[in-house]
Amino acid sequence: MLYLKRADPMGFTIIELLVAITIIAILFAATNVAYRSVQARSRSSTASSTAAMVTKKAESWYSALGTYPSYTQLSTGKINAADSTLTGPAESRITDAANILLNAATVNPTNEKQVAYKPCTAGGAQVEWYDAMTSTVKFTGVGGGSSTAACA
């Protein structure tokens, strides 16, 4: 009896390839979403830490001099703008203030690398920072300043 030998196909079918590509695409999408979430959380943490540091510097100024500093005083480390040397309290000086500190009276922070500071007319001060998780500006009250909305 003659048997016909059936040729076994070599390789994968198109369906098998499409299933494999689909699975890879789903895995990529899931890891990409998780990665972006971790990045946003990290950026928010950075901004929050910077805001806490600026808050502590403003509190240090208040402890030493009995008043919260203006933006200019905090950013320059000088009690009077005309001072030729740093006259503000040493513990309240901000390293690299030109790159991380903004004047909240004129601009809000738009990224995690900068925070904004302003004294409040009702007392205290406020630090504003950008929360990358919610894409909004958050407020931290200092010595009675509002932590829920921009102070005047």
C-alpha cells in the first residue's frame, strides 16, 4: 500500500504570529502606563521635598528675625536688597535659589524643579509646588498661610 507522506509545514502561521504580536503589544502598553505613573510619582515627590525645604527656610528666617521674608529676601539671602553681602540668617539661605525659587506673586510653578514663594498679607507665607500626579499646583502654608488656595 502506498502511503502519501504529508508535508509538515515549517514555521508559524499568520494567526500565531498575530497572537504573539498582540500579546507583546499589550505587555508593552501595560508597562508603559506603569512606568509613566512611577515617573510622575517621583516628580511629585521631588517637588514636595523642595517645597518642604523652602518652607523650613522661611520658618528659619521667621525664627531669627520675627517676620517672614519677602520673595526677594528669601531668594537673595539679604535683609535689604542693597546689602552687598548676605545679611539674612545663614540657616535660611537657599542654595541655587535662582533655579528653584519663583516669585508666586507673578508666576506659578509648571514643573517639579521649581517652587514659588510669597508672603501672605494676612500673615505667614505660602509655598506653591507642581504636583505631577494631578497636574495641578499645590499650596503649603507657612505660619498661618493658606494651604488650600492662593493667599493674597
